[in-house]
Amino acid sequence: MIVFDLTCGHGHRFEGWFASADDFERQSKAVLVRCPVCDDSSVARLPSAKVHVGRATIDAPSPDQETEKAESAITGVPNELVRKLREIVRNTENVGTRFPEEARKIHYEEVPSRPIRGQASKDEADALRDEGIDFTTLPPILTRDQH
């Protein structure tokens, strides 16, 4: 894995983990790399002086320890807070690409209120904001599948 320092067109800085530099390029061209703060797809690599040197250890960390270490490094947020936020996300209904439609139905009281999450394009998100519908973008670290 390679960790790249990234920035979006709005100046938000964050890290991204990729299998290789080519993998980053491929994902960027496919508009899969997005800012976790504002969802901007205009993402560029920043120069990085980080050097990771691997060495063998007798007591290898458990997968849970590796996940926690990766989460902390990626988000810069304490692991306990990430766990609590994930619990909140688990208690939402994933409506996928129907998010704009479902958010409107809830906002205009056409259906009972419930916590939802899903995907919306930038244009759809802008339209929801213009209508006064409150929502937030979740960083991928909170919504990826937990196995």
C-alpha cells in the first residue's frame, strides 16, 4: 500500500491509500477519488516526505489493531470517536442512489422521518441544499464495509 497526501480544489488536505501510483491515477481518472470533506473530485497529489520502512516483528499486530492504526492515520480522529460514528452510520438506512428522492420525501413529510444515507451527485446535493434540506457528506472511512 502507498499513502499519498492529497488535496482537493477547495484546499482540504487528506490522505489516500492506494495499491500503487498507477492505481491512484486509474481511480482519479474514473472520478473515484473524492474529498471526504466536500466531495470534490478535483483531487491532486501533494509532495510527501513520509518514508515507511518495514521490518519483521515477532508479535505481529492483529487485524483489528492494523485497522485501528489505519483509521487513526487516515482520519486524524481518535479511534473511539470513529467507532461511535460508525455505530451511528450503522443505524441509518442505506437508500443508495435514491438519496435525493428519499431526503425530499422526508423533508416534505411525504413519508415518516427516519435516518438515511446514500449517494448524490454534486448537482443533486446542490439542489437539496437550495431547497433547504439539511444533510452532510460522510467520509468513506465511516461508510465502507466492515468485515
